[in-house]
Amino acid sequence: MVGLALEGIPNCQVLNIETMENGPSYTVETLRWVTNEASRLQVTREFFLILGEDVACEFPIWHQADEIIRLATLLIGRRSHELFPSAHKETTPAITQAILEGMTQTRIMEVSSTEIRQRLAQGLCCRPWLPSKVIDYISNYRLYSASL
């Protein structure tokens, strides 16, 4: 579905390498892989890790967060105007700085992914929030259907 949502957006690509792994996958390993691939192909690329504001609060305790910010620039979609709380004692100055620099004000969408899934299960319209191709895919495969 991510591939369908990103269709036609230049320089965006969906990789399935994390689904090929046995056991847990870590963002840092995926970033190492794409960085190594770019180097092997002798291309210069800048990588970005896109996070929601809610996830960014937990980022300091992610596996090898310091290495992640070395490999990719954080882009964090903000829903509020509140300052980022440094709630974790594991937060380093470098991680806090990367999070603050990555904060990107986004349009406030008064809907959550949970609400979208609930609406889909109830057969309600979600076209304002999802690309048509994604909605068609969900419909064709009866995903999130209450009858499953």
C-alpha cells in the first residue's frame, strides 16, 4: 500500500528488505543497507527518516538512535506547536538536536490512522485521507473489513 501511495513521487522508493529478515528488523540496519548500496552503486544520496511527532518522543530509546541520525536526516511531522519533551534520560544532546532540527510543521489532520482503520471496517468513506489507489487496494483485498 505504501508503494501505491508513493507512485509518481520522484526519488521515493519502497524497499522490502525488512520483510526478508528473520527476527526483528531495526531501522539502523535498513539505513546501513541503503547507504552501502548507494556507495556500491557509486551514487550520492541523502536519506531521510520520516516520523510522526508521537513516534519522535520515543526515538531516543530506539536501537542505535545515535547511528540513525548519522545515517539519515530526521523529518518529523508536527501536529502541535508544543516543544519536544526530552522525556527520556537516554536522550543525548545530538539526538535532541536532530529531533529539534527535524521538526516540520504539517497541516493538522483531524484523523488518526486508528480512526481511518475503524472507518474502513465500518464501510465509511476515507477518500479525503487516502490515495484512490490505496482505497481500491483495500477494497479489492477486503482489508480492515468487519466481516473478516
